[in-house]
Amino acid sequence: MKIVLIGILGLGAVLFVLGVLLWTPDKPRAVLQAQYLEQSSDLIDVLGVSLHVRDRGPPDGPVLIMMHGFGSSLHTWDAWAEELTDRFRVIRFDLPGSGLSMPDPTGNYSDFRTLDILTTLMDQLGVEKAAMIGNSIGGRLAWQMAAKFPERVTKLVLISPDGYASHGFDYGKAPDVPLTIHLMRYFLPKFMVKMNLQPAYGDPNRFSAETVDRYYDLMLAPGSRQALIHRMEQTVLVDPDPLLATIEVPVLLVWGEKDAMIPISNAADYQRVLRNSTLVRLEGLGHVPQEEAPEISLPPVRAFLEPG
């Protein structure tokens, strides 16, 4: 009995030490803004949420709106935006609770709420319609925008879009979020962030230390980890086919052939339903080709976006 008690106490001590070592507090928002915010005017209040928005390029140019994926930020588009702002008005924003955007005070991270925020943002910026560009979850939001607000969308660029049922995400029900995800609210060492993000790249050697630092820093913004958990908990997928079938604007599907998160085989589902779509396959690239190899991924996108 005494030996068992000593063993339990010893295990408790080990767990306590590990907890202390792995405990990951939030980073002060002021520190993050000093590093990742270009100008104070990029923080815009939309429906009670302070959104981080970058609106660059000629004010009278064709408008592009870019939406990032889960756990990412508007910085994922840096290389593309730098090139496209010579010709286009490029608007990109951090989803509520991501990047430098504040968590949504309503606690609502559903797609319906996010689309409401997006349409209100467009109204506030004086944008009647735009081409939508989305990666992963951002792709799901982009095609939903085109289906539900067709008068506001001119073209769609979907980069490894989310939307079809997958492991753990069934139609009509919220997923069971594992305990390990909930624990990231308290324990999130950088090596775990790197380990989980590296598969997004087809070539891990392209995943730079600077990129790891950016993802890690912004995930530690106050309230961001809890917001990510809420967004996952509130993800209720619906069968995409009826919505996709209503989309009439031209659609460019962009997919890395080595995407380990949403496989390129999913492209066939989209092309089966979309009326006017083209698929660009990117050899050797993964889930975020706009980050991994902008020099390869951007040219076909730019050609698609240029007015005919």
C-alpha cells in the first residue's frame, strides 16, 4: 500500500512539473499588435467585433476578398496580396478570434454569423460585389457566400476548400472536440504547433521558422485559443451539393497534389456539382500553396481573376 501511495505521489509530482513546464499563457495584445499590425486604422468594428482588416490597392480596382483557414490569419496571403495590389483592391481580414481580430463577444462562430459579418464589412467598406478567394474553411465560407448572396460575388477561387463530410465532421451534427484540443487552451508549446502545421506543406523544408513563429504568436492572442475551440464546436456541415449547384459564377479550384489535410480527390466532388469550374493541380504542394510557393500558385489565379 505504501509503495502504491509513493508511486501515485511520484506520478502526481511528474505531472505537476510537466504542467508547469508546458503551461502557455496568452501574449499581451499590445505586444502582438506592435509586431503584426501595420496601421491602427486596420482595426475596424463590425457588428461589435474588432476585426483586423487590410484594405490595399487602387480604390477603384476590381475587388478581391481573401479568407484564411482554421488557425491561420490574413498573413497567409502576404505574398499574393503584394503582387495583386498593383491591379486589384485586395481586402483580407482575420476571422473573429483569429490573428489580431478580437473574439466575437456573442460567442457565435457559426458560418451564418461569419457571413453576416462579411456582408456587413463589405457594406462598411463600400463594396457592392467582389471576387471571393478562400482557403480551407475560408473556401467553405467563400462558396457559401456565392450561393447565398450571388449578387455580391463575381468569381470564386477555392483553395483546398472545406465543406464535404470528413472524419469527425458529419452532416447535420457538431463534432466531438477531443480533450487534447480543449487542453491547448492551457498547454501549447511551440513544438506542438509546428508538428501540427508542418503537414500543411507538401515540402516541409519550405515551412520556415518565421512562419512557425507567426502562427504560434497569433494563436496566443488573448481569447484566440478558446475562440478556435468554439469555432470547431459550432461547425455543423450541411450537404454542399444543393448549394454548390446554384453557383453560376466562374470557379477556379486550386489544389496541392500533396495536400494531407483535404485531399485533392475531393476536387472531383466540387467539379461534379459546380456548373462552371476549372481545376488547377499543383504538383508537390500542400494545403496552403499561397504560403508554400506563391511563385507557382499565383500565376494561374491571377490569369483567372484578370477581367476578360
